[in-house]
Amino acid sequence: MVVEVRELAVDGTSIEYRVAGQGEPVVLVHGLSGSWRWWQPVLEPLLQHHRVYVLDLPRLGARLPAGELTGWLGRWLDTAALERVDLVGHSLGGLVAAEFAAEQPQRARRLALVAPAGIPCGNTVISRGARLLGTLYDVRGRLPTVVGDAVRAGPFSLLRGALFVSDRDLSAELASVHARTLLVWGDHDRLLPARIAAEWQRVLPGSRLVRLHCGHVPMWEAPGELASCLLAFLDEELVDKSSDEIGPGVMHGVGFGGDDDEPAAR
């Protein structure tokens, strides 16, 4: 299926996005220093069933502070004439999607959060740097994409985003989320440890958690399983294919984490 490249002007700046497929609209929001390319491995299965919009978030700076990304997403949806959508966000994109669903609950039909930022995990600056290096090692086969996207974003945009992610705590706001919510976490996530998922479930009591045997970027490390989870959720038929029930609202998938990775704390 052909993926169209389009542009929309939001706040006076033209932003590229990709769109393809038919059905209910699903908007994919990438993480810090990412781009639409991060979603490529799961794009084909999703657009077989849905009208999929893949954003490239704007660079952060004086004209657009990191704290304004959620408002920017709302304006992008307005400009695209999308009133009510399913939102899928990864990392920083998960934070933005969750905050949008809290601020405008009538516009978020379903919410899928893949290793979302938004609830602090208590890491120091030094430990976050070490975790980032570990994450880069996990996706070393994709380093050209990672480096290219980081260069395009620019160092100041990355720094602003990183500081924002470190400090932002959505815990109190998430009570306003009405959308059915899926959480997907890699057991071997070095950047945002899987133990944080329990706190997300506490503040989103109706949410469902799927744990995959991968790191921080399931789109690259376990694309087939992530696509299956997302499709089942978006089609309202979330099924535990592994039959490995580990707690209320929690399921385990069969992932592709390295054999040398240590299991995440549960």
C-alpha cells in the first residue's frame, strides 16, 4: 500500500506527516529525537486495518517549548480535521499522547502507550546517561536512523526534551483519561525500567499491560509482537497469545530481547 507524504502548516511551520490505509484514524507519535521512521516496522500491519497518520514532531526551541507539544498536537489534529482518534505514543510521544487524552478526553478514543515517559523513575543524570548508552546498544542495528534523526533535531532540541521528560509527572492528571488504555513495556527497557509500569497501572486502573521480551524500542526489537498487540487492542480484542498470565491486567508476550539481558524487576 502506498504511503502518502503530506504537509500541514501548524503555528506557521510546515510539518511533514505520512498517511495511508482506511478505517478509524490512528495517530502515531514518536519519542525524543525520533521520527516517523521509528514506526516503519509496524506500519504495514496497522494500515491494513486503519487509517494511519504518522507524525514528525517539530523541533523544540524558543518558539515551541517542550511543554507545548501537547497543545501543538491538538492544533495539528484540528488542522488535519481529525476530531476523535486513537493515539499511539512511544516514550516522549507517549507522554504527549497521555497528556492530550487527559486534557481533551472527548477526542481520544483509545490510547496505546509504548514505554511512555511521564512518571519519574528516580534516575540521576549520570544513570540516565548510562541507560541511554545501553538503549543505543540494544538498537545498534538502527544507529544510522538514530544518529540521522538526532542530527536533524539538533542538540538544543534534544536537551530541552530530555530535561522536560526528566521533570514531568503526569500522575495527578491521568485521572482525567477516559480512553481505553493499553500499556506496552519491554522487560529489558534500560531507559525507562519496566517497574514503572506498575505506577502507570495504579493511576490508570482500567488499563491493560503487555510485557514484551525486549528493550525500550519494541518497534525495532519486537515489531511483529508489538503490531499484533496494537491491532488486537485497536480492534477491541486484546488476547493473551502466550497464555502467561502474571497478574490482573498484565500479560506477557514472547519477545526478542537478548539472552544476556537481565530480567526487569516486577
